[in-house]
Amino acid sequence: MTSTQHDQSPPESFSTAGLKEWIGLAVLALPTLLISMDMSVLYLAIPRISEALEPSSSQLLWILDIYGFLVAGFLITMGTLGDRIGRRKLLMIGALAFGAASVIAAYSTSANMLIGTRALLGIAGATLMPSTLALIRNMFHDDRQRTAAISVWMTSFMVGMVIGPLVGGAMLENFWWGSVFLVAVPAMVLLLATGPFLLPEYKDPNPGKLDILSALLSLLSVMAVIYGIKELAKDGWSVEAVGVLVAGLVLGTVFVLRQQRLTNPLIDLRLFANVRFSGSLVALMVAMLAMGGLFLLLAQYLQLVLGLSAFEAGLWTVPQAVAMVVAAGVVSALAPRIRPAYLMTGGLLIAIAGFAIFTQLSGGDDLALIVTGMVVFSLGLSPMFVLGLDLIVGAVDPARAGAASAISETGQELSAALGVAVIGSIGTAVYRGQMADQLPAGLPPEAAAVAEDTLAGALHVAAALPETLGAELTTVARQAYTHALQVNSLVGIGLTALAAGLVMVLLRHIPAPNHAATESADQPVVSKADSH
């Protein structure tokens, strides 16, 4: 299959990235960092948004959640659309929309207006994520260069999520709440100004017709599943949450059955027959399941147990971000000489050590211990995410890279939501069980109910109690939360060990990029020209 890079490009086997491509990668990495920041930067602004716009509790939840829902829901459609109309074109459209929506969101005058602009940001974000990763697949044809490029891309994404609260805190200390949305605007302007010159255009030369019904089914199914999972995590079992989740699964089944019948499906299901693609995807999702559930608990531990301000908590995530950058560089250096399964498994074993550190938390002076644990498990998980993504996008024909990256990102969104639901529910059950057994005597029934529900509720109640009783309740609640985090860390160890096992079973046959010989099973199912 031939590609169209500015109309024509040499066959990819003769293609080696030069300075232009590496500068183009920097242009792609910056918006990737800022898009991921947009997922977490808003949390610190919620008190000021509540004061300024006076949203109802329902509106406040939609302000927080609508962005992630629509990013996840539109990823598959936008990834496939980029394959059809051109990835650079879709990236430019998305950058323009994201920048404009960011400005409108910053100056929203009502809760409904902010919900609407957050929805637009989510749709625009869904156009940017698969386009950036797919363009990397087109710009870096050499396996070793592509691994290095994806490590930069993945590091940008992960660092953005980690430093989002830090940047948000810094902005809120100096500006109004809307300023957190304007951080992304300069990057979008830079992308629009330089993208046409630095980034190649690429699209599937034989894309077929876009099936609108498939796009609608994928959108509704993914959004329904994530909404159902989030509701179960937030409020426990309910008829509404289970009903929405089941409806999403039914729509997803209908979507899959429709793809099998279409001549030009939205997703080519033959991709999943390639163990390089499907094995990497499953292992990535399991690793994300372990990480996604623990991230939320760690952020609350820093603030509610150790008593740090939101900004101080953000500052202590900087070592974790540095660890991700270092790990990405090490992975890029080692990848040409070591089989990816060995690197990923070794990293996952290091991540298990990081989770094990969290089982030693005491609920007291734990800052050094928790920062060390965050650094260690970030170092360990980086090879899985970098090499897993590299295997996924390298397993497919360049014409399908947008769809493949969208499938990967959708899977990770689902896993992150499921991680919050499952690990969060386990932690909540452990917390409530220990609180029910150890609540101090003399608490009014209403106060006891609030304290048993969440740590934040217990601390709020404790502040209104007499000093001795309040201090006792605070100690009990923080110990219960610490125990919950310890249990969740054990769950994380189990999931990470499962991911390591999957990697070794499914991917151990894949050679390092510098090995000339590759087994036929390694070849992309839908490509005749993607051998290296």
C-alpha cells in the first residue's frame, strides 16, 4: 500500500526521519501535554466556579465529567475520520476548535454555558489525540525512531495529567478561575501556525464511505458504559446506573456485529487477530486499570491524610513527572537491544515494588514514603505504556493508524474509568467497614453517618465537634483511609502482575527492532508493506 505524504512519499522502508520530523514531534507533544492537563486542571477551580456561576450539584458534576465522556465517546469516530479526510487536516480543525472553545469556556457566564463549552472541548480533544499519534506513525517509519517518538508523546501525555493540578493551582493563585482554560490557547496557536509546514498530510487512499450509524453506535456505547461505571463508583448499585451500563454494552455488541457485515467498517475487526495489536491492547488496559484507580486515592491521601494544600500536593507530584521523563529516555535507549516483552515485564515488576511501598503507609509522617512509591511505580509503568503503544501503532498499516490509536486510547479511557469504579469501590468498602467498627463513642447519629461515608465528610464533621472528640474522629478516619489505600495497593499489585503475565505469554515472541528476522505472526494483518 502506498501512502500520500504531501501527495506522495517514498516507501516507508526507505524512510528515515530527519530534523523536520523531530521538530514536528515537538509541535505534536505540546498540545498533547496540554490536552491531558485539561482532564485534571479543573478540579482545583471548582470552588471558585461554584462561587461565580452557582451551579447546581448536577450541573457541577456535568462540568467535571462531560469533557472526559465526549473525549472517550468520539475517539473511534475521529480516529477513523482522520484516516479518511487527512490526519493533519483533522488536527488543524481540532486545534482551532479547541482553542476557540477554551477561550469561550474561560469567559463563561453561566453553568450551562460552561457545560456546553466543556462538551465542545471534549469533541475537539477527541480529534487531536488519535491524530497526533497516527501522524507519528507516518512521520517515523524506522522502528527505533518510532519508539523514541512515541516515548516523547506518551511522556507528554502522562506528565500533563500529573502536573495539571500544579499548573491549575499556580494559575488560581494569580488569576481568576477561567484562566485555567487559557493555558492551552498558545499551544493551539503554535500548532495552527507551524503544523502545515512541519507535519505531513496523510490519509487512507481507499477509505470507503464513513458509516454514520456505526459512528453513532460507538459514541453512545462508549459514553453509556463510562457513565454507568462512574455512577456505580460514585453512588453504588442503582437501577439507573446498571441500566445505562447494560444499554451501553448492548449498543457495543450491535456495533461489533455491524462492523462484521460492512464492506468499509469503522473498525476493522481483523486488527484483533494480530496478537501484537490485541495482546498489547489488553495488557495496556490491565495496567491502566491498576493505575487509574490508585491515582485518585493518592491525590486525596496527600491532601486529606497528610494535610497538604492542593498546590503543595501538586508540587510533590513533580518528582513523579521527572521519573516519567527519565523512564521514557531509558526505554528509548534499551528498546533496540531488548525484546519489548522483557522490558515491559521488568518495568511492571518495578511498578509492583512501587505499589508495595504504599502498603507500608502509616497515616502519619508518610510524605517521603508516598513520593518514593509514586516515583517507583511511575518508572515501572512507563515501559508498558511506551512500548505497548508502539506495538499497537506499529502493528497496523499506516492507513489504519488513526483507527488503531483511537481504539487504544478508548480502551485506556474505559480502563481508567473502571479502575476508579472497582478500586474505588473496594477502598470505600474497606473504609466504611473499619469506620463502623472504630467510630468513637458519643458521636450523634447524623455525624456518624457522614463520617462513615467518606474521609472528607469525617474531617468536616470532626471540625465541628469538641476538640478531643474531633481529634479522635480525625485519627480514626485517617487510619481507616490509610488501610483502604493499603488494600487497594494489594489489588494494584495483583493487576500489575496479571499485566506482566499477559505480556510474557502474548508478546514474548516479538523481537527487538534491531533484529532483522521477524516471525510471520508479527506482521500486520491488514498490511502488505509494514515489515521492517
